[in-house]
Amino acid sequence: SANQSPAGKPPTATYESAFLKACRREAVPHTPVWFMRQAGRSLPEYRKVREGIPMLESCMRPELVTEITLQPVRRHGVDAAIFFSDIVVPLKAIGIDLDIKPGIGPVVENPIRSRADLARLRDLTPEDVTYVTEAIGLLTRELGGTPLIGFAGAPFTLASYLVEGGPSRNHEHTKALMYGDPQMWADLLDRLAGITAAFLKVQIEAGASAVQLFDSWVGALAPADYRRSVLPASRKVFEAVAGYGVPRIHFGVGTGELLGLMGEAGADVVGVDWRVPLDEAARRVGPGKALQGNLDPAVLFSSREAVETKTREILDAAAGLEGHVFNLGHGVLPSTDPDALTRLVEYVHTQTAR
Ligand code: 1CP
């Protein structure tokens, strides 16, 4: 596998990549860069190949997934690719009645609200997502030494879509279940942890060199609730994939107060949004973990000078870290100028060349 230094053989280019070295907290030739949502609507070549193809359908076409995943690598020279898919793909694959609606996001026809609904969440098997295995096989051949990041939604964020029935600002139905029926909530998250772990294993076994667990909306919770009601399920996911030796990244938005606990859940790399400077984030996370982040994606709409100033601040705050992967604090906004992203990759690489 490209993911482990093969005993008695020279390590692969992928294993020696700046991205995987930074995740392992080893010395790097330059700070590696990738962007959450680097594939997608900011790229005209993406809009072109997606034309007329619904989002979920495009995730099930291996050649299209391969092309879309490679687009930002070719254009921006980022240090890692992220598999083109969505956090709801494994739920669709086990038969949950959902769709991704343009301009809205994932919508679940019949939300999960009662104990009887839990039976709809059956286990995921590799046969449910053969198109994922096929796409990753194609991709790892095309990518050469560039690592591929696999990903999945974390149990809390998946539960939020399933219980609310779609995107939500306040997560009120989700919290009603969490506080009102803690046993059903625990069972729901445990089932989702099993599905998520199975989906990550498929990606790693097909050739993904790292995985990111997106708990995008968990910042809606206080630390005590996170510890009691979410951390056990996220820990189960991380433990399930620990044996592969691939770096595990854990990311959420608005999680400044949760960074320490998110590290405890078992990640090797903790993702940080723009609200906490990286040196402070490192104090909260503690030793033994790399950090990923954390430029506000909205900064890319300002002048080149302003982008460089904000980026320089991040690189300075990251100077004492054990490992740093440069990223945005959340996904690329759809109307971002792609050239601003290309310039940002170049700026981080030249500023950190060692
Ligand atoms: O038709 C389209 O183009 C729809 C837009 C879109 C895209 C391009 C959606 C719907 N998903 C995706 C791809 C996607 N989703 C990727 C691969 C792209 C890349 O990173 O290069 C990834 C990693 C995701 C993961 C994802 N989906 C997350 C976690 C990341 C994050 O932004 O926090 C979440 C929360 C989702 C749900 C989702 N899917 C799509 C939308 C618009 C949303 C968010 C809806 C909401 O606000 O709740």
C-alpha cells in the first residue's frame, strides 16, 4: 500500500509527500496545501462536466468522479486530492430516501424521528458502493505521488441531516432527540458510526492515503454535550480505521470550544476554522497532533495583498506547530475566483520552502 512505508522496500512517492509528512508531524520541504471543496462550482471545468447530471448521480460515475477529483490538482497544484463524493452518499447507498437538491443540499424525504425509523439504517457493505472502489482505483493510478484523501460525514452531522430532513440552522429536531431520548440518540449515532467506519474502510482499502471525518455542524454543541452524546460515536469511527496507519483528520466549524475533545476522539490531525488562531488551537488540542487550517474562505474575495497578509499571519501562528497542513477554515465558496486559489497555493509554497 502507498500508505505505509513498506518493510524492506523504499517508501513510495505518496508516502514521502509533503502532505502525508505533515500529517505524521515529520519535517516537510514546504507546508502542504489543499482546500476543502476544492472540486466544485468555483471551477468552470467542473460546471462543464457536471452539466445536466444530478449531484448524486455524478458521485456514482467513476470516470466523472476521477475527472472532477483531478481538476483542482491540475489547476492549482495542491498537495492532495480529495475524493469527489458527498457525506450523504453512504446513506443513499443503504437505501435512505434522499436527494441533493441544487442550491439547498441534502434533503431526506422521510426524516428519522422514531425508534422504528432506526431499522432503515442497515449496515453498509463494499458491494453497496462498488463505484467508490472503482473510482479510487482509477484515481490512484492517475494521481502518481499525490495523495488521495477519502472522507465521510461524522455521526452527529449525518444525524442532523437525517433527523431534520435537510440543512438546518438551529438543529432543533436533532437536539430534541439528543436531550429527549438519549438512548435512541446513542443507538442512532452508533449505527451511523458503523456505516461511516465501513465507508472509510472501503476508501482506504481502495487506495486512499488519508481520511477526513467532517463533523461540520457539531460546533452547535456545548463541550459537555459533545463529550456525552457525540464523542463515543466519533471515537468508534476513528478506532475502526486506526489499524491502517493512514492519517485521520477531524474537522468541524465553530468548534473552538471543542478542539481538545475532537482531538481526544482520536484524530491525528485536527482541522481548525478561522475563529481560533493556530497557536491557540495547538494549546487547546495538546501535543502529538498536527493541525489543519485556517484561512477564512471569504478572505479570498479581498485583494491579493490582503490575502497574502492574512496567509502570512496563519503561517506565523503555525511556525511552532508539530505539523501544519494549510487549508481554508471551511469549504471554498462557489463564487471564489479560481486564480486566487492558484495564487494562494503558490504563495504558501514559496513562503514556506525549506
Ligand atoms: O450540484 C452540486 O454541485 C451541489 C453542491 C455540492 C458539491 C459540489 C454538494 C451538495 N456536495 C458537493 C461535493 C462535496 N461535499 C465534497 C467534494 C468536493 C471537494 O471537497 O472537493 C465534499 C468533501 C462534501 C462534503 C459535505 N457535504 C459536507 C462536509 C463539508 C462541509 O462543507 O462542511 C457537508 C456538510 C455536505 C452536505 C452538503 N452537500 C451539498 C451541500 C450544498 C451541502 C451543505 C448543505 C448545508 O448547508 O447543510
